[in-house]
Amino acid sequence: MEPLCPHFDLNPTNLSPIYTKFSNPTSLPSVSRRFSSSKYGMISKKWSVSIPYAAHKGVKTRSKTQPNGCDLIRLDQNLITSIGRGFIGLAAAAAAVISVTFDSPALAESLTVAFPVSRAREVNTVQRTLVEAWGLIRETFIDPTFNHQDWDSKLQQTMVEMFPLRSADAAYNKISGMLSTLGDPFTRLISPKEYQSFRIGSDGNLQGVGLFINVEQSTGHLVVMSCIEGSPAARAGIHEGDELIEINGERLDGVNSETAAQKLRGRAGTTVTVKLHNGKDWGSDSSLREVKLPRELIKLSPISSAIIPHRTPDGHLSKTGYVKLSAFSQTAATDMENAINEMEGQGVQSYILDLRNNPGGLVKAGLDVAQIWLDGDETLVNTIDREGNMLPINMVNGHAITHDPLVVLVNEGSASASEILAGALHDNGRAILVGHKTFGKGKIQSVTELHDGSALFITVAKYLSPALHDIDQVGITPDVQCTTDMLNSPKESLLKDKSSVSVLEADSCIMVAEHELDVQESEGTAS
């Protein structure tokens, strides 16, 4: 039987980091002139997977013919380990030999990996994904013991288990199983579709019609939650509560919200036809209508804002700026800076920053937002790498937009970058925290897009607050607790209504925050 030697090239593997990566200081420059830390930044190390006949540009290679007819290419670097000491012994199995290279000063090595090539094409593709994921974990995972297991042997074991499979789904499950042995729920693989949704949330842009939809639990129907202001959906008169019936003539019975959202998205300039029921006129034939919507490039802002008129204890009427930050996307800091500048121009004298139910996002975005409120060379967060080294990330000659009193609202849904921001503002004496104890996620992940469009999240660092408080699985306890009968945080869509101020004033946590702002102002006046 003639052996199969695949002639595909994975060199270089595309690393497109989304979150923050902390790596060896000799290989990583500072990513921002406003930050002072040689270890803070995006992924700068490279690693690559080369398949037979796929040589690295500019790097000498040497080829060695194997008994099964495959060529082994090994990079001329320090060869440290050979996985499995040869080919995995499976009868009548074609084998591929790859060389995984880590282009980092601290991890300059080449690993020779031999594996049996699956005859199922879709499984063979996942084999490549497995090697990519394994290599990235080996280089960057925060626990260098890999949860006290031999990570090299884990690759061989998983490859053997994957070989007889016939479906990609089953093969991907093997990768997920391998990752689960690390004991870290945040290190995981997501599908290409899930990654595209993640990118939309972090990039702050999408090509679509501007609808937020969800499945109503009681009926199972797809219902419009809100429309982005000025979007094609909003211009067409689609409203909150309308039910989606069809998309491009396809019934949506049993379709989940993510699948429906994928059908609504598409290249700007194309169109999509939706059929829907008017949510205010159920049961009437006239409530059913069909709308043709153009797809456009739509900016998603994570910021909602409003000005709350507030009467101080001495009877003076003041203005409090309310800013709701729903996620830390790439546009979060810029959007917040614009909102603060606009409110400063309207005479706002104090601020409430609402981070409730903000699950996090881009760490760099969180640090950029902190700098809107802080001056000088303050420490924003402390990081701990896989070697246990702690490094502070400091501002460099920061200049806050405003020095007005600030209260930050948090709750059990405030996590990750929200906790970094809350900790930075609190520990540096800039803000009082009001609400409930935060989620407690003190780990930072890198995100890498793999060759098949899937993405690998890897925990690469831990962090402590500026005052060295460990947040992981502990959370941050606010200075002032809200009452248990607090109302839910207002929906973003309500902030665009004229009644938004009354809705905000009915929120008991905002009432507590206003009281704390009065205390700050009186103490400031007394001093």
C-alpha cells in the first residue's frame, strides 16, 4: 500500500490575538506608549507547523526520507525532544511527520511529531488543528506542569484516539477532551461560527441589519430584543417584541438565535428578506408583514449614557453623568471618551460608571478605559506569568479627562476586564465601588485563530489588583452594598427614550451611588 504524505502547508500559523498575552520579556516590547511594562502586550512569539515539503522561508532545513516514503523536515535549531521516538505503530496506517518550531528565545526548540494520517479528509483537517492547539498550549499555558501530566504524551494519546474516527465533530470532541485535562475551564476551543460571533463582539462592527434577537423561553419564538439606532431594521420600523417568522423564505421553527443571526448577517450591499409578526398585534392577519432589508456595516457601541438631574442635600441642583459599559470591545475606550467629553460640555459634575453584568472582553480595552479616569504613573494591574514572575502594568504620565467624583457599580455579573478596571479605579483611590461582590475571574486568556477558522482560548496569566488583592475565585467586595430589592439595570434601549432618567432614578443602586457622590462632594468641600 502506497503511503499517503499530505502536501499541505501550515507555515506560518496565523496568530491573531484578541485578548492580552504575557510572554518572555526579552521577546516582547511594550504595546502602548502609555503603558510601562515590558511584559504587557499582544502575542509576539511565533510558532509554526511545517508539513513535509513545506520549508520555512529564510530558514535552512534538511530532509530525511522515512521508511514509509514520507520526508521528514527538521529545522536546524536545537532539537530537544522527539515525540513518541518514531512513528506511532498502527498497522497499515499512513504516517505524516511534522516539525513544530517555537520561535521564542526562551523556547527555541524543534519538536518532531509523527502521526498516522486519517483516511477521512475531515478528520485529517482536525488532526492539523490538534497539533496547532497542542503546540500553543505547550508554549503559553500558565501551568507549566499542564495539570501535572506529560503534555507530549497527551498529544500522542489523542492522535491515536482520533485516527479511527470518521466525523469532524467526533474529532473535535477529542481535542476538547484533551484540553479538559488541563483543569482550566477558560482554556477551550470554539467553532468557526462561534469565533465569528466573538469577533463581532470584540471588534465592535458587523455587516448585517442591526437586530438583536433572542428565543423567548415561554414560547420558543425568536423575538426582537432591540434595534440599533439608525440601522436598516430600525428604519424599516421593526420594534422590540416583534416575532421573526421567516428569513429569506425559510421558516424559523426550532432555529436558535445564533443560527438566525448568522442568516441575517452578510456582506454589506446585499439584502435579506424577513417575515415577522407585529408584537403589539398578535393573532391578526394584518400583523404579519414581509420586509426586505439591506445589509450594511454597523458599528456596535458598548456605551450607553444619560444625564441624571440630581438635587444635593443643600438643595443645589446638579447633573450626574451615567455611563453604562456593557463589554470591553476595541471601541470601548474611544466611545467612553467621547461620551465623557460630551457630558463635560453639558456641565456634568459627577459620574456613575455602571459595570454590572459586564462579563469582560479585551484586557487592553479595560486598561485604556482606566486611563480616562486616572493621572500619573499609577499601577493598573499586576500580572503573574507561568514562571511565577509578577510584573506591574503602569500608566506613563497619564492625564484624566475629568476629576469629578466617581462611583462604579458592580455585581456578580462583573467579571474579568470589569474587575481589572474596578480594581484599578478603587485601589488608586479614584472611585467608590457600590453593588454586590464581583464574579472573581482573575485569569487572562490569549485567543488564536487556527487554520480551520476555529479559535483556541488559552489562560496565559493571572492578575492581582494594584493593591495585590487576588481576585480569582474571590471577586471584589464593594465599599457599599446595594439593597437586595434593587431593580434590574436598565436596558440599553431605554436610555434612548425620554423616560430613561425616571427608569434610572428607580434603580436602588443608582440611588445609593448618588448618595455616595453627595458624601464625596461634601468631604471635598470641607477639605
